[in-house]
Amino acid sequence: MKLPKRKFIQLFFALLANANIGFLWQKALYRGPFKGICFPGLNCYSCPAASFACPLGTLQQALASLRLLGSQAVAALAYVAGSLVLFGLFLGRIVCGWICPFGLLQELLYKIKTQKFACPRVLFAVKYFLLVFFVILLPALLVSKTGYGKVWFCRLICPAGTFEAGLLNLALRPELAALVKSLFYWKVALLLTILTLCVFYFRFFCKVLCPLGLIYGLFNKVGFFKLKWHEKACLDCDICEKVCPMGLKIPEELNSVECIRCLNCLKGCPAKVIELEFSSILTERFDSRKSIGKKRYKIFQKKI
């Protein structure tokens, strides 16, 4: 079976997430029934073209309103948490590699011809900090006198929000410039910095800063879809590692948190020893390995 062209699928989902073309003449946010549904990828709720809600923003909103709205906030939190679990179990970081509009933007920027660099892996830990503190703890714990918190990741960091909501709304309604303060300039500066880094580092935001990708990555080893490597047929040619845009070690990191399931390794392997497998059993099946020499691995498979 011939694999579909990933860029076309990414473009399709980017257009689906931003299908509200009415913003061009209405100059207002879409607030129809679809806006109550979380889109899997990073796509700002406040973007005039957005047809769906952002799960990361919705999660922060629910946490920020827990003390003020009580049971309503708990219901919203249960909904968005359930959505994230379902997306994680059924897709994992397939969302990142095939669905997320901001992921597509980063890949297009990386196509600009310049010298390219490998992102230091120590920086990958930053997104863990952002998830714990800016997405979960600060919205839930740092509240105003009214009992309402703030969506701190959206407010201070999220480049998708700045690009899709801040700049686009300002372009549509120039009168909003009177409301611009120093925080907006910080967000624009951060956006430009991230986009510039994406020219030199493949998916810099995904690797270093994205809490949503991290959430989905935590399901990579236990979800329904997994990448499987067949040791006996492997040629030890290293092509799978050379074509991996995330710079992962293969086969050890096929289903790691960092794998975006782009399937480059699957398509590039001349011996076809890597496959994408669907399993209804939620467990890790083949990722316990001990290295033998440079590229020799032994798999200890668990019988299920």
C-alpha cells in the first residue's frame, strides 16, 4: 500500500482547523457549535479563521476557573482531559507529524536553504517544565481576588496564538492597536525568535517548547499505534537514523516521547524492517533492548 503524501495531509488538516473563511468579511471569531470541540493540534481558539478549540488552551481555561466555576470547570476539565487521552491513545504524536498546523509551518520554514544544526537534546527537557508550571500549576494555583486564574502558557509563550490570533486580529481590526501593551511586543519578539530558530533547527518549537506534543508523546509507547522493528532482517545500514528529522536513535527510540511518527524511517528502510502496527492491547511490546556493539540489538519481547 502506497503511503499518502504527508504534506498534503498536513495542509488538509491546517485548512480544516481554519475553515471559517467568514472572518474575512465578518472580522469576528467563529463561535458556532464546532468551537466546543477540541482540534488535536496546536491551533489557537482566538484565531479568526479557527473552527475548533485548542486543547492546550481549553485545559488552561478549565484549570484557571476551577475555584470560580466549580462543577462547570470540573466538567470542562474532564472533557478536555478525555479528549487528550483519546487523541493520545489513538494517535500519539501522529498528531504532531501529520495533523498539527504549527508543525507544518515549522517544516516549511526549515526548507529555507541555510546551514542546518542539531538541536542539543538537553533542551528537550524545557517542554516538561512548561507543561508542569505554565500549563498546569500556574493556571490552577495563581488566581486573582475573584478566584480566576490566567492561561499562562497562552499569555506568555504560545507562538501559535501570537501568529494566528494576535497578529491576524490586529491586521483585521487596526483599531485594536490602541490596546497593545509591552506584553504583545514580548510575544512578537518570542514568535520571531522561534520562527527564526525553526529555519536552522528542524521543528525547534516541537522539540524544545511544545507541551501539547509532550502530552501526546507520553502515549507513544502505550497507545494503539506503534512502530515495530524486525531485528533479523535489519541490514544495519543506518539509513533509518539518517532520514529521521528528529535525530532519534533507531530502533531504541522508535516509540519514544520525541518520535513524531513522520514515518521517514519506515519509507526509507531498504529492507522494510520497520512497520506501523495497530494493536488494541495498550502496552509496550518491543522496546526493551540492550545494545550489543555499535548497531546490534537484542529484543526481549514480552508475550501478551
